[in-house]
Amino acid sequence: MPTSTIAAGTTVTTLINHFTVAPERQAELVALLEEATEEVIRHVPGFVSANLHASLDGTHVVNYAQWESQEALEGMWADPAAREHMAAATAIATAEPRMYRVASVHHV
């Protein structure tokens, strides 16, 4: 099974979707995104991985997701079932999705 690998020079497209949410709804948002990923998004062709990060202050959730290509990611956005789940997420949080390529990686 593919895993998240952060490496420069690959064809992987990264989606970083930053959600701003009320602290009392952060857990609800994380659960909703987990459900969407398990039930729909991970089954869309070209999906590689998704990682959810919840801020310690409760006001943000970041989804770091990898796709085989920009076209695969755009295919997910066009999928009606995925759009339904994302509409539920944006009903309780503000989303700021952006596509990225890994420009540089550094390790100890």
C-alpha cells in the first residue's frame, strides 16, 4: 500500500487544505474528513495518501494529501461523492485548498 513520501523531483501532486474551525467543532471536522477519506476519497483513481493534522489550540485542521498527478486530484474534485463530503466540511469550517509540488526536503 502506498504511504506518504515527501521527496523533491517526483510527479506527485500535494494538496494542502487548511481548515479554520471553531475549537468546539475541531473533533467533528476531523471525524468528517476521516470518514470522507475512508469511504470515498481513497477510492478515487490516483489517490496516494492523506494525513490529517489538528492544531493544538483547536482552531485549525490541515489535510496533507498526495495524488499521483494534478489531473488525478482534479478528478477527485469533480467526483460527486467527494464534493458532497467536502460540502459537509465547508459547512462547519473555512477551507483554503492549494496544490503544491515538493520543492526541497531536509533531514538531520
